[in-house]
Amino acid sequence: MTSDETNQKLFNLISSGVHDSSDYQALNGKLVSVTELSGSIVDKLKDYNPLNTLLTEQFEYLIAHAEFVEYEDEALIFSIGEQDQFHYFLLKGCVQLVAQDGKAVEITLNSKSSLSEIAKIKPRLYTASSSKKSILMRVDKELLTLCINNSDNQSNDINESSSNDTLPLSKLISMFFEKQPDIPVKKGKLIFSEGISGDYFYLIRKGKCQVIKYDEASQKNKVIALIDAKQYFGEESLILGKKRNATIRMATDGILARINQEQLCSVLSSIPAISYNQFDMHIEQGVDSIDVRDLKEIKNNTIKNSTHIPMYRLRSEMLKLNKNQPYIVFCDTGNRSIVAAFIMILSGIKDVSVLKDGLNHNEDSEEQYTFDNIY
């Protein structure tokens, strides 16, 4: 769809009476103009999911046609069981969510969950109300979908026109490491310990490393694997922002090289991300999908006919994958799939993409959220 066609559909949507008086009465709040809000509040919306995927033109159009609603303390926003057509985003104040069993949680601007749509599953699984004077943005579902689709289409046009100038990720990694100095290390040298924050991503130029994990049963450290020369380690902690999940110690004398988190993230940005509207088309064209979540996570939902390889088994299962087969990797949020795609590409698999933002950002997902992961 062209930009003009989408803008015409958006105009038709806005002028067709979607936001009529009956919708306003259901707000239980006072409509405020976007011009009454501070610039910092509007700018902050650019960090919200999925608004952060919009191009500037679509973002500005959406803001111009969204509703900004001021709620007094304890005002009802929506109720359990409602099948409404709106997305709600918290801009000021706090919102309380109450589940069917009475359990409650409060979303504040300081919480990570405030950067996403509030309790998006429909029919609504929670009753939402303001827990103090608050401002929310309410967006019609079709308006947001059209803006996202148009941004996807324009981004694809840009990507296709520049794809010949883009280096493969494996080549980019090699180029970064080529510029790094040798780090000579002796046998027994501790590279990093389990449980500490990550700072570097490593390449073994010469020698071998031990992977060591603490065993709760024996209360001793155990060597669980060896990493050979020309292999990489340490990426997961940097990408996910988590503590190191194992200790690495030199099994022999060797030579290492390393790059920092900023350098690694600049490389990761070259991994293609597939949106939900593109996913089915890629599968129909012969792309395989891989679910890298744990077994307990896939009991609630997964994508039909996908291959399940949990992250902790990915390296050992790599030899079973066809290096010439294209793959789309997915998880709940998109974070682990980035790590998995990165590992797969470094192993020699040529065509790997990730499902953008993961399953939790799919409005049509049938996943039954628990009260602890409703955001």
C-alpha cells in the first residue's frame, strides 16, 4: 500500500465517525488536546512499544488523531470481558489492574511495563482504573494498524534499495575483531566469573576455554563444555543485560580478542526483523521458524509447525540445522531470538531473521498471560 493510499484510509477512518459521542461517554474522563500536554510527554511516546516502530510521518499522524484522556482518581478505564477496539498507553499518573481472582498490580511511569500498551489481550482479562489523577492516550486499533503497516512498507522499500550495500553480519563481526589487539592468556587464567555483569564479547584466536557452572547438588564448580579456537563466547550477557551464566577459564595457553557492548550492538542492528504481517508470507515461501523458549513456556502457545530448540540447547543442536535453509527465530519478547540468530549466523547459517518484538507483541496471540506477565 502506498503512503497516499494509507493516508486516504486513515482520513476515511477518522471522518467515518469512529470517535463519536458514544465513545466519548465511555471514557469516564476528560478529553484534552495534545497541545495542552508538555513536549516531553509527547516525545516520550516515541519510546513506547509499538510506537517506536513507526516512521516520523506515521508517528505524527497517529499523535494528531489519537485521544488524550485525563482521568480523576479511581476512574474506570475498561472492565474485564470488554471487547473494545482501543489501545491504551499511560502518559502520567498510575493505573491499577485487577484480575478476575482479585489480584491487583499498579503500573507507574517508573515501571518498565508503562512503555507498552496496558493489558492488551481482548476480551479484557483485567479491570483497569486510575489510582490517582492520570493521563492516558487512547488509540483506535485500525488507526494504529494502518500506521504500523505503512511504516513497515516504507521501511521494506528502503531496505530493498540499500540491501546490496549491506555487509553480512558475520563479515561485520570479523571486521570488528580484525581491528582488536591480541590478548595473550595463560592456562588457568580466569576470563570472567558466573554471576557478574558482562562487559565484553570474546573471540578465541588460539587455544581452548573451559565453560564452568556451579552445581547446586554437589556444591562444586563443574566443567560442562570446552570452546575451541575460532569460536566466540560472552554474547548473551551483553545482549540481554543479564549476569554471566557461567564461568570461563582458559583450558590451555591461548590468544583472545574482544569487543565491547556498544560495538556488538551496532552489529546486531543488521539482523533482519520480520513483522507479524510479513511472517506468514515468509513461511509460505519455505522459511522455517524456530522457537527458542523453554519447554514450560511453549505449553501456553507457540507458532504452528515451528521447531522447538531452547536457547540452552542451541549450540549443541546447530549441526542438525541446514546452513542453506532460511530461518525465522522467535521468543516472547524478541531478546533471546536476537541472541539465537546471532549464534546461528556465526555458525555459518546464511539467512536468519527474528520475529520483531516476539510473541508477546502479537495482538492475535492466543497466549494465556499470567498475572505476572500481562504487560
